[in-house]
Amino acid sequence: MVFFGLGLIFPRVSSLRMGSGALAVAFGIEALKLYPGPWLASIRHTTLGHLVFGHTFSWQNLVAYTVGVLAGLVLEVLFVPSLRGGNAV
């Protein structure tokens, strides 16, 4: 979803950069789960905050994010090569 969202916001950025940005955002949010700050805990207790930030760090999520971004890159390169003006990668 982050890959797709960034693609909508920055349509002229290459797919490779978009994938890197999506991974950076996903890994950053996952790393925030290790921070026990009270302001972040209060955000996590809201429905949207829980959906975005979650509660428990899991390295398996990092693998899942990487697989998801790679799948997005492959699908974009295979099925929508002209989406970014022929600059798919």
C-alpha cells in the first residue's frame, strides 16, 4: 500500500526509487514499535494509530514488507511499463 500511495503522490519517480522509499517508510514504522514513548502509546490506542503503528515489533514483518514491495515492482514492470514514462526501473 505504501508503494502504491507513494506512486500516486510522486508519479514521475522511478519504480526503483519508489520501492526504496516504500521500504524505508515500512521499516521506519516497524522500528517505531521498539520505541515506548508515551505520546506514541497514546496514538497506538486509537483505531487508526493501531492500524498504522501496531504494537509489537516482528522481524517477519520486515520480510513481508520486502516481499510485498518486490511484488509491486515486478507487477509494475511487467504490466505497466509505460506508467512512469518508460522509466520503469
